[in-house]
Amino acid sequence: MPNEPKLIPGPSFFIGKGDDNGLISFGSGQPDLPPPPEAFDALTKYKGFKYGLIQGEEPLRAKLAEEYPAAMPEHFVITNGASEAIDLVLRSISKPGGKVLLPRPYYYSYPFDVMYAGMTPVYYDLAEGGKINYEQFEKVAPGCRAVFINSPSNPTGTVQDIETLEKVEALCDKLGLYIISDEVYKDLIYDRENYLLHGKHVVTVNSFSKTYAMCGFRVGYLYSQDAQLVSKVIEMKTHTSMNTSVAAQIMALAALRVPASYVEKHVKIWKERRDMLYAGMLELGLKLWKPEGAFYVLPKLKNSGRVVSDLYYKYRMITYDGAWFGAPDHVRFSYALDASKIKEGLRRLKKFLKTEYREY
Amino acid sequence: MPNEPKLIPGPSFFIGKGDDNGLISFGSGQPDLPPPPEAFDALTKYKGFKYGLIQGEEPLRAKLAEEYPAAMPEHFVITNGASEAIDLVLRSISKPGGKVLLPRPYYYSYPFDVMYAGMTPVYYDLAEGGKINYEQFEKVAPGCRAVFINSPSNPTGTVQDIETLEKVEALCDKLGLYIISDEVYKDLIYDRENYLLHGKHVVTVNSFSKTYAMCGFRVGYLYSQDAQLVSKVIEMKTHTSMNTSVAAQIMALAALRVPASYVEKHVKIWKERRDMLYAGMLELGLKLWKPEGAFYVLPKLKNSGRVVSDLYYKYRMITYDGAWFGAPDHVRFSYALDASKIKEGLRRLKKFLKTEYREY
């Protein structure tokens, strides 16, 4: 078939690809605005080179502990991004035959990480607006080893209601399930403060990548009051990667110390972009949930694999196939890019919708 | 019992502990001499912050390819130290019921990494002088999924004969076994050049930690001509940690570009220290294999757990229990420390051998 599209195999095809030569990237979820200059400054002064503590540098964990109520430095493990935190937690709690409950759409790595850890992902669909339907959750959670919560969500940008999260906490506590709460977008919520899930077996996963624009440096962490789990994670990390790069940790500590205005300014910018892209998509007649946090929208677009391929090869736009997130016939757009590029992207998308797409 | 020693639980107890306050560390295997200044200089100029390619920065892989005959940049994956390379390879080749053959004594992480990957470690003992007995190897290798080679060895410091390595290559090729060749000490051999194992299913694991004193920055890599394996590793790393910290990769590239004299100068120093510690231990009447590379000796010391505890709590010396390496009744001493400290350490060891140790 002459028009057979070259399908993009998955996100790793795009990761690390720049947005030059007229290419507009709505792809990878990474800020275009730079980290605080203090983070780079810290790097210029650093002269250490020896192994660090596997658990992470003590001053960094002490500073993080100030951010969480009743937290202590020993409740944290600094990791190679949130990805490694999730991987280590899953491997540490793995049981043969263990099931892990994922909301759908989900961040594309979750099912892989669950399977790599020797467990089985099971799913429930998010209801209208991207919200957890608690009645449904209550039915599927029993018998699982762990459940994932991801609010604000990648790829939907939606934020879960506090009452729902409280009910989820209570249920998991009663059933003795681990909650892996991926809160990497906790500082990027537009309408309210983040709600920190808590409980005996809650593991909070976070990162410096989104809040401080440090994706490439790979520094994240997990926080848990479950001492036994934390100790298992440290033991495992001793053999699978050792300490997280000390250079990245030095930068992270400097970033944590900058005034709150750094993050506030960014959130204001994300909100403006969100408004622009959301309004622009509604105008194009697309159906999508209104994002309340993070920097993603997930409009419905039939035959999404072909859409992503056509947008890339014919319109020079990177987008991510919803199918990678368990949402076929949807396409994820990250709006972590300049307003002028969002505008140009919308223009190209309009053209695509009026031409190729009508013939699908 | 009043004299019951407080046993040290494992290497993670010591990792990241400094050698201040009179504490002498023969523990962690990390150079005390600093990285090339060019590595730090590169860091001061770096202003990138976005995700890098999961496989690793292209200029770094291109430079590495120059170091290996017939290698191409696509044969490499840059990892969070050699540890992550080993972990990813084992997870990528894992089969239910798979067995992985380890020489004993082994680097302490190998059995854990094999088990974390869902396989089973099996062992054969190194013969006199720390050498592989090929007749024995030939009997135990068939039926395994992979074999580890570690020359120069941590913890013994011994280097395998080239004829043996060639026979191992041929056998594994014939049997279709993966060889995971941990060559992180390849640049620290005192008597000859390193022999690079090669073959269709050979995975060479290496690191910038030892050659360039960059332990804390965590940058290592794997090299393999097995395209399918490399691609599996990249796919897995996309979900388990993403790119290796770009700051660390920038440093590694700068280090690779320094003149060979940097490494030669270090090797000369390691050799002097090796001679000093080896001679000192023989003088104390200890039994040990003469190390030909790396920076470890592994003398026989009965009741090694108690030795390590007593040396730490009573003599302010960090040493590693041979039992952690599959060599009970041995103690590993790293000589990656200043000659004056080696001398003082030998003095303390002499005192210990003449007093406590005689009453064990």
C-alpha cells in the first residue's frame, strides 16, 4: 500500500530528539524553561568524586524532610529519576503472582515496570473528566499487592478529588496494600494545593525533573514511612546502581533552596499555555478532558498511531500515541513549549484535520 | 557474651563513609586520587538540561567506539555505573530457571543481581593464584544461560591468562552462552595489556569509576555486538531509569579525551602501593594471592566477620569481609589509599594479629 504510514514504535523513538529545523515537539514531557541558575552554580564549585551514601546525600534528604509533614531524612531514598524509584519499589515488594492496579490511561512505563518486576498489571478505567470512580476502584483493589495513584496524571493532566484520595487511602490501609503515589507533577497544579497521600504503606515518588526542569540530570526520590521497605530499596540499589550521581544531587539541593517564586513563575506560564492549547483544541472541535495540572492534554483522535506518524513525517510535529498510555484513539500533546510554537502547532494541526485526517 | 563482636551487616554499611578522624579505609574500592581536572572543567561549561538519548550521548559513544576494535557507537549503552549495566543485561537475558555461572570469590553484587533478575547463581571456585581452572569451567558451563568473567578480579586482584580466556570464548560461542565480561579494572593491570573478550554474545561491562576516579558520578557502559540484546537493554532502560545523568556523561567524555599519561601515572602509583601492601602482608605471615591488577588483596584470616568488626571498632580500620565475596575466612583490603595510610594500617594490623587475633 503506497500510503501505509511508518508507525512510530514507542516513546524511546522520540526521547532526546531536539525541536530544531522547524520540528515542533509536543512529545517528551520536559520543561523548555531552564533550571534555576543556582543549580548550575552549585556544579561549578563541586570537587567531590567518591561514592556517596546509597540512600542519598544527607543534606538533600534533610532538606526534603522539611517539605513533608512528620518526615525524617531516613524516610527518603534519592534515585535516578522517578523511574528508578518506581522500578526499585516494585522489585522490592514483588511477590510471585502479585497484581498491581493501574488507572487507565497510565504513564507508559508503569505496565513495563510491573512486568519487569515479575508481577502482573491490572487496570481500571478513569471515569469522565479523568477522575477515579471510587465504587469501581473499591471492587478491583482487593487482592492486589499495590495500587498506583498518579495525580496530577501523565498523560491526562487531571487531578483527583481529595475526598476520593482519602477513601483510597482508607481502603488500602484496611486491605494492607501498598500505594505507589506518583506525584512528580505535585507542584504543577493550577487550582489548588497538592494532596499528599499518606499511610503506613504509602510510597510517594517524586522528581526534580518537572518542578526544576532537571530532566536530563536524572534525580528523583521516594519517600515512605515504611522503614522495612526503605531498607529493602537501599539494599537493592547497592547492587543495581549504587548512589545516584552526586553531581545531580548537588544540583537538586541548590534547586530546593531557591525561593518559591521560581516555581510560581513557571506555574503561571504553564497555566497560560494550558489555556491556550485547551481553547485552541476546543476550537478545532476536538474532544478532551480539561487538564488541571502537569502539562499534557489527551484529545480524542481516531487511528492515533497513524496520526502520530503523519504529524511527524508530514507536519514536523512530535506527539505521543495514546495507545502507549492505554488510550488508543487519543494523542498526547505536552505543552512544555513556547507559546509561539503552540500557536504554530495548532495551525499545523488544523491543516492536518482538514486534509489527511478527513480521509482516514 | 561480653566479647560478642557487633557484626557488620554488609558493604552498604561502609559505602560513603569517609576516612577522617583517624579512620583508615581499606574498604570501598574507589581511587583516592582525583579525576582529571578536565572532567570538572567540562561540568562548569555545561548548560543543557533536557532528556538525553536513553542509549547515551552520541559523542561519548563515538569516542568509546574508537577504543574497541571494529566497534560502532550503536554497540554501546551508557549506564549508571557498571552496576546498572550488569543489572540491565541480566534482566534482559533472563529466562525462568536460568542459571548464571559465577567464579568464586566474586564481586559481592553478582549473586544479588542474578537473583533480582529471576535467575539462579551457580559457582565454581577459582584455582590456586586466583586462576580459572578450564577443565572445571568446561564441566559447569553447559546448561547455563550466561557466565561471568571478571579479570582483573574484584576481590582477588588476579588476572586471567589469555589462553584460558580464548578457550572460554570458544566454548561459550559453541554453547551459545552469554559472556558478561566485567572489565572495569582493564586499565589497571600491572604486567600486560588487557585482553578484550569477544564473540557474538559477549557483553563487555566497563566504567569510568576506576580508571578516571569518577565513582560518585556513576557512569559506566556496556559494549556488545549483539544488536538484539543492546536494543532490549535500551527498551528496558527507557522504563527503569531513562538516560544516564547528562552531567556525568559530559565529565566522562572530557576524561576520555585526556592524554594516556593520566592513567599511566595512576597505574604506577597503584603498583607501588600493591608492592608495599603485598610485601607487608607477607612479612606479617599472611597467606594471599599476588594481585596482578585492580587494587585489592584478599589475605586468609580466619573468622573474618569478627576480624572486620574488631578492626573497625577497635583499630579504626575499614576492611570488607571475604564472606561477602563468597570467600569466608578471608578479608578484602583495597589499596586505593595513600602510602602513609597503608603503612599505618599495616602497623595496626600487626598489633591486632599479635593480640586479639591470637585468642580467636
